[in-house]
Amino acid sequence: MANTTSISDVHAAGVHEHHQTSPGARSINARDGHISPGEIAIGVVIGRASEYFDFFVYAIASALVFPSVFFPYESRLDGTLYAFAIFALAFIARPIGTVAFMAVQHRFTREAKLTLALMVMGVSTAGIAFLPDYASLGTWSIILLSILRIGQGIAQGGSWDGLPSLLALNAPEHKRGWYAMLGQLGAPIGFVIAAGLFSYMLGTLNSLDFLDWGWRFPFYVAFAINVVALFARLRLVTTHEYSHLLDEHQLDPVPVGELLQSQSRNVIIGALAALASYALFHLVTVFPLSWITLTSQRSLAGFLQVQMVGVTLMAIGIIISGYVADRVGRRRTLGTLATMIGIFSLFVPFLIDGGEHGQDAFILIGFSLLGLSYGQAAGAVTSNFPQHFRYTGAALTSDLAWLVGAGFAPLVALGVSSHFGLAYAGLYLLSGAVSSLAALSINRAWSIRDN
């Protein structure tokens, strides 16, 4: 019989400069020079799925592995908080990566930027897989982990390819909600693969083997997926037809100073409008894993399987959000879901502290709400940006939304819950919902005034 690891065991690129493409690649990616929104959506889903897989592999390891491997000298709680602090470094580095790699694109090409960004991501991810633990390298292991995590954040900012903005601009007006949600499907795809790998390793290895080498295997897989995703995305963005569309829509980087000088309010509103979704994102994925590890004897493999069921509901919710948004509007959909998330936040302490059934209900309801809201969270108000600013504006808006809404969510939620009670994790989520509603209201008032 396979050994099962329990919680207690775990504790012991301007392409326009370069239009020449082979006829074969051109025929694969376009038909007679025409590219449909569906074809663009394929590129968006491929890119986002690989990014989210990297994201969740690191996130799950931060909750289940890194406290024991890199902070064995601390209590389990403090080790997890330190791991979550390093986790947040990528979100701080992400906007820096966006700005730096847009300079690379301006100086060279769009494909050069994307290739370099995904190479940095691959090296950073593979580097974590080979990183010696604290027992072998001491404090240097923590320093190197931090550097590699920053590398992941810089690379993720640099991997912005403009395809989500291109998809939004090319989608039929009556189906914009539908096409907006397609790229968001990358999140549940990435999570279910990452959680499935960790669940399998936890369920088949004893605790010593898992903490020694088993946790490294998902990082190897992440590196391989990055290589595949790189070539898949390059085949899209380097063709003449995609270059023409990106250039036609003026989807090229502009200086950040120029953007902020004239579009700062749109950047801020865009970052805050989806805050409820981003705050909920980590409260149903990363935070519960850390809380269960610290306070329960539940099987980690079993809990990850519950989350995999939840993320299936999330995928269904994302698809439903496309239909709903096309009928009632994306901003109204986000506002309604922010209200529902605010109501849900009031029940957080009762569900998480309600035994296995309550925890399962928290996961399933939380993921369902996340799917409905997150399906329309990306670029909900980026239509505010004039076309000239949309490429850079959409990228920075996304970076800031992740930083403000999600980057510190596991650290804050675990810290306040462990010291003051689970009600404060609910309060954190409620603050995100209120921020979203306020931003959407302000955006609507500005739109009415400006018209």
C-alpha cells in the first residue's frame, strides 16, 4: 500500500520590424491573412495556462514545503509567514519586469522580448527545483530562493504579449464578455495540473522522500511546460498577420511616464475594480492549505483533491460569466459578484472553523464565486484607455491588481487569522469587495461626467 503523507508528516516584442515568416507557419496560424478572435484566444489560453501552472506550483510549495525545507529553525507558523513573504516578492517585481521588457521590445523585437522573458522564467523555475535546502546551504538557500522568486516575477511581467488586448479589440461587440473569459481559463487549467501533481506526490511518497525530492518534480514539469508554451506563443506572435494586427491597433509599448501622466486615474481604477476577485483568488487557493496544515490533521492529498473539484466549478463559473456579461454588461457583472463576495466574506470564519464539511463548503462556494467574478476581472475597464495607451496600460493595470489584491493576501490572511482570529481574514476579503464596488462606482461617475 502506498504511503500517505499527512499534515503532521509534512511538518516533521515589436514584431513589425521583422515580418518574414515561413509559408508553413503562416498557413498554420492564419487563413488568407485573416485571424479570427478564436485563434487569438488559443494563444491567450496557452500563454496563461503555462504562467498559472508556474504560479501555482510555487504557491502550493510555499504553503506545504518551504517552511520545512528553508525555515526548519522556525516554528511552522513563522516559517510559513516567511515563505509567504518571499512569495510576495514576485508581485513586487512584476511591474518592474513589465517596464524593463517593454524597453527590450522597443529596442529589439516583440519575439525577442517574449523569448528572453520565458527563458528567465524557465531558469528561475528550474533553479528552484535544484536549490539546496537550508540544512545544506544555510542562509544562502533562502537568499537564492528570494532571487529566483524575483526572477519569476520579472519574467512574468516581461511575458506580456498583447494578445489579451488584441482579443478584446477584435471580439464581436455582443460577445466581448465571452472572449474576455477565455484567457481566464488558464487559471483553473494551471491549478488543476499543479494540485494534481502535488496530490499524487503526497499520496505516494512518505514524508521524508516528499520533502527531500518529491516536491521538486512539479518544478521540473513547469520548466518543460514553459519550453512548449514558448514555441507555441512564438508561432502566433511572430507571424506577419499577428504583427500586422498588433501594429494596426497600436499595441506597442509607450513610456510609462507618458502613460501615468495622462492615464493614471484609469490605471488606478482598473487595478482596484477587480480587487474582490484577486483577494478571493489566494484566499481559496493558498491560504486554506497553510491553515489546514497548521490546525488540522486532514490529509493534504485529500484536501488538494477537494480544491481540484472546486477549481472545476471555477472553470464552469468562468464560462458562465461570459454569457452573463454579454447580457448585463461586464462592469455590472463585476459589481454584482463583488457584492456576493462581500456577503461570502462574513461566513469565512464559520466555514473554515466548521470542520471538514465547513472547509469543503468554503472551498466549493469560494471557487464558484471566484470563477464568476474572475472570468471578467481581466481588463474590465481597460476600454477606458485610448488605443495608443492600451498595450502598456493593460499590462500595468494587471500588475498592480495582482500586487494590491493578491500579492500579500496569503501573508496577511494567515498573519491576522493566527493572531486575531479567522474573522480578520473575512475582513480582508470584505475590504477587497468594498474597494471593487467603490472603483466601479467612481468609474461609472467619471464615464457619465466625461460624456
